[in-house]
Amino acid sequence: MSMHTIDRILRDRARITPDRIAIDEGGRLWTYRKLDERSEELARALTRGERVSTLTGNTADHVVVFFACAKAGAILHPISWRLSPAEIAYQLDDAEPSLFLVEDEHRNLADKALALATVSPATEIACDKLSQGTFGPRDDDGLLLIYTSGTTGKPKGALLTHANCFWTNLSFDLATGIRPDDVVLQVLPQFHCGGWNVQALLAWWKGATVVLERGFDAKRALELIERKRVTTTMGVPANYLFMAQEPRFAEADLSSLRLAVVGGAPMPEALLDTWAERGVDIVQGYGLTEAAPNVLCLPPEDARRKAGFAGKPYPYVECEVSPESELLVRGPNVFPGYWRNDEATAETLVDGWLHTGDVVERDDEGYYRIRGRLKDMVISGGENIYPAEIESVLHEHPAVADAAVVGVPDERWGEVCAAFVVLSTETTEEDLRLHCGDRLARYKVPKAFHFVDELPRNSMGKVLKSELKAKVPA
């Protein structure tokens, strides 16, 4: 019998507290009963294993689609609206969805992507399919298909099961918790794993209210904390930085905020101090999509004493450090593998351990600090960017003979990308920027292009990116 499926979260809550408010979407209130009924109807149009791709901002309707997939055993494939048409087309062709649901605001982007894709999914629910769906998901059924940037230039679809999502939410509850009377401000995008498995799903499990925002606006976030009496929220460092930079930050009423969680990238200690001065200790954590995503958590009582650390493993999560100082993770939250990519799965999952690619140190108390990355990855505003993906695009330009991309420090975003380019014929920085912009999400486009005669390489031909970073003006 399957006991760890996510459909139970909503069905149980709708039975126990049907009239509680599950979602506050710009003042539009959704009860647990309404959310359950709407998702139940849609679930009848879906079948186990089929993929449902979506292109939308954060909406309650998207939550309905998520729970409909959970009930039917279908797989939700949320696509980032920040991607280019070519990137979206790649994901559609790889996932092969039967259904592609698009919010009106992103219709033009979707049409451009479909023109490039080879698949032709339906773009609306077929009414004649209603009541034909297969119900009763299993623990190991896929639920979320989240694409991550690829080390070799092509994104990989990380498949998360019902059980993965169940255990990561249970462990999150045991470590930091959500209360039934909590008011959760949800600003993380729903195309990220964290938009579901960090606070939102747990809030609906516990019967709390989620104030659902389409996206993040610092001024509005502060206003909502005051007006809605928000008790907990989750963000990346950039979210907290932008709120702290708001003119009203010093006077904003933050007294209701009992728990603020940060992830996605290390939090600068100066920013931790800024929030602590307002009476808010920010709880740090660490995770990755392949672990659904929760791995390490710094307990609230240690937020100041261990500032700069990512914490200890969540309950039900095991961590070890390899001889190369790489963080290894094992537990029921760890994904079963990449979508239709056995080679990448075998490289990442070895003897039951997830190889994170992150370099860590562990102190005598068992706390982990993230020191760097084995993988060639840049974290910009909480988004993971693999330079190989950008380098692959640059090599497609007829004037580019060679190219390398590195991450450089940035006060606003933590890191940004800088490209070093060897030319075979003349071109301009603006031409290369437009070339990348047509093929990549905006946040992946290098912020600077440096033209060089050659790239420094070692005896094995590998680009010495440390030397390139040293050439970037401070």
C-alpha cells in the first residue's frame, strides 16, 4: 500500500479542515475544500506517467495542476518563463509532454518555443477525457520533473518521486517546522523545486495559509509581511538583500516574522547582521534539486553562533565527505535519477550516494560549511548556471574560435558570468550578447565579454579558469 503519496496531503486536509484558507492569492482566497475539488476534477483528465508541462508564474491554478498530477500519478514539468524559446523547446522535446498548459502572459514565448520543438502537445484540457483518468499513485511514481543546467551544455531533467517529496517535507518539518496557524509568504518560483518543497507543500500538509505571490518584489514583500502578519518565509540571498535595501526597511513592522529561511547560495554575514538588527535571525540551509532539495539546515538557535555554516543534515538525511572533500548525500529524499539519461545518473549516483559536486568542511560539532564547488558552476541570484552551456552557445557563433566562461563576484547577485573569447574573425561584444540572448535565459548571458588572443591551458589542454578569473577587473 502506498502511504507516502502527495495526494494524501490535500485529501486529508480537505477532510479535516475544509474551510481553512489554503491560499491567499492577491486577496483571492482558496479554501482547502475548493483546492481539493478543483484538482480532483482535473485529475480525471490525466493518466499515470504522462507529463504535464507548464509555463506560468506563481498561481493558485498552478497549485491545482500540481495536486491533479499528484492524484493521477502524472508528472508535473514546470518550465521557467525566464528561459529562451530554444531552451524551452529542448525541454519539451526531452520530456515529451502530452499536455502543455500556458498562462496568457507567456503565450507568445510558448508559441515561439513550440515552433522550434518537434513535439506537439495539446495546449488545453480535453473535456472528453474527463472521468477516464487512472487514480491511485504509488510512492515511487514521478511527481516533479525539474530541469537543471548541464555540465556538458545540455540541461538534465531531475525526476522527483512522491516519496522524495514526502520525506523531504517531513524532515523539513522536524527541523524548522510549519505550524497550522502560520502565514507563509511564498515568493520562490514554482518552476523551482524550492517553490514546492520548501515551506509551501508543508504548509498545506499542516493546514496553514500560503500568501502566494506571482514573483518577488521587495517593496511589496515588506508590505505583505506587515499587512498579512506573515510568520515565515523562504528566499535566496538576493531577496533578503533587496528587502534590506528598501527605504522603509528600518521602520517596517517585522514583529510577526518568527522564521526566515535562506537557501540557494551562501548568505553574506553582513546581511545576516542587518536582519538580526531588526530582530530577525535568518536560518540558513543547503540543498539541491536532486535531493528534493533539503540536505543541510542550521537550527534557529544556532543561526548566530554558526553564522556562515550551512548546518547539519536534516532528519532522515545522511551526509559524508569524500576524500576529495565532496559532500555526499543519501536518504529517501534523494532522486532516483535523471529523465532518460542513464549515463548522467550513473555519474551522480554512485553506490547509493548522491555526489553533489560541492566541496565542504565539517567541524568537530558536525556542522558543515560549503567551501566551493568541484563542478564548474556559477550561482547567480540563486540560479545555478553551468558555464559549459554558455560556452556551447558561444562556439556556435561563426566569429568565435574558442571561449571560456567563469563566475566572478557581484555585489548584487553574488556571482555573474564573464566570457573570455578568442575570435577567428571580427565581431563585437554587442553581437555576442545578442547571439547569447537569442539562445539563453537572460540571467545566463555573460555580463562582460573579454577578447583574448588565446585561453590559458594546462599540459592536458584544460582551460585554467583560475587565471581567467584573476584577469577580471575588481
